[in-house]
Amino acid sequence: MVVVGHPESLHTLSVLMNEKETRKEDNVDQSRVPHSKRKKEFRLVYLPVSVPFHSQLLKGAVQWVRDDVKRLREKGGRLWSITGKDLAIPLYSTLDGADLRSSSAGANDKPLVDALIDLQCTEHVNWLRATEKISRRREGITHVIDFGPGKMSGAVSFTSKNLEGSGVQFVMAGAFQPFEEDLVVADKSVLFDSRSDAIPFALDWETEFGPSLVQRKADGKILVDTKYTRVMGKPPIMVAGMTPTTASHQVRSMPTPELKLRCFELRLT
């Protein structure tokens, strides 16, 4: 979460959030404290920026930028007159993830740069919604290239975590060193390797671990197949529990036939 405001207001917020009554002190064990009474754990840092982008503090500057764009457009610059219909690839809004080629901001003949000015200056950034369509299954996207400064403090660090398991491989074009194996991030060396087998692909959890339907040869019955069913020979539904220490022996946790049927029908659709 990024909070934008005047320096004095941000300093006051920092003081309030760092009070002992609000924030958990370092080296304090809260494992035996009820969750409702635990203090919050967070890290508060100031971002090294000089302009409060994505906030109403820049509302007065929007018209100044538009005037500059108008001046450049009058000089005949084609770049400043591009509309959403002119784009050949998706351009997702940082506000709601809408494709600017077909959304209200880009579907008409209005220059796309006007919408980009609003997104850059005054509109908030909802990064989860902006990146939710980046998926191999939904849009056929397999790779994302980050042309940032090459540090894991940038957008690729939390974007790769948000999209983990979606089958999208991240490549940081500004990084010269590989990253830890648990991160779905590759360095720029893969961009210069012409071998087809050198291209890394991220794991798609649905394809790798998701259930599928198989037909048993013995009787032709359709079954739900997973790695668990193949190893254990049991139905692919488990209910966690610690019986009898934490649950009454009169409560049975076995799924009903109706539950199995609903799960089975959900997979078929």
C-alpha cells in the first residue's frame, strides 16, 4: 500500500503507526496472543520520489500536461494522436485492468494520451486488477519482460508473487545475475540465448496439479483423476481435522454424496 500526502501529514501518520500500542515490537513473540488482540506487523518506509503521482495532489497539473501535449500535437506528432483502436497489442489500465483498446477511454476517437495522463497523474493504481488478466490460461500470455532498473524492489517482485502458479514467466531485462530458484524471475541472459530449449517457462499449477477426467477400462466409469488419487486410490476430497483431540466424536467430517456431485459438476463446466 502506498500513501500519498504532504510531508507533514505523512510524518504524523508514521508517528501514529509506529506507536507501541499499534505496531508489534521487534523480537516480541505473539504466538500465544489471540489473533484479535495481536499488534500489527508491518514495515514503513519513505519512497524516494519528488512528485506525488496517482493522487489528487496533481489535479492542478493535469491541464498543464494536456497543454504541452496539445502543443506537440499541433506540430504534427503522430504519437500524440494515437487512439485505442490503433493499438495492435493489449494495453491494460492501471486503475481497473481494462484493455484500453476497447474500454471507454480508448474505444472512441479521443487520443489515448489523454487517458494516460489521468492514469499517471490522478488515478489510483490497483495493481491486482491491472495484472489479473496476465495469465497463460486466460490470455495466452507466457512471459512478461520488465524493463525497469533490474532490482527486486520494483514491480516484478510483487507481481511475480501475485501471479505465481499462473504459468507466466517473468524476465527482468535490466538484471545481469540470476535470482533465487524459488522466484519465477529470470535475468536478461535468456533474451540473448537463441536456443529454443533455453527459454524458461513458469509452472502452471492448474495444468500440473489440477484434476482431470479419466475413464476406467474395466467398467467405463468416469473418474476424477489427480496425483493424490493415483497414489492413494482414494476420492480426491479431503477434510482436515485432528480428531479426536479437537472435535467431538459425534461429528463426522466425511463429505456427503451431494458435495462430491457438486465438485464433479464444477469440473465438467
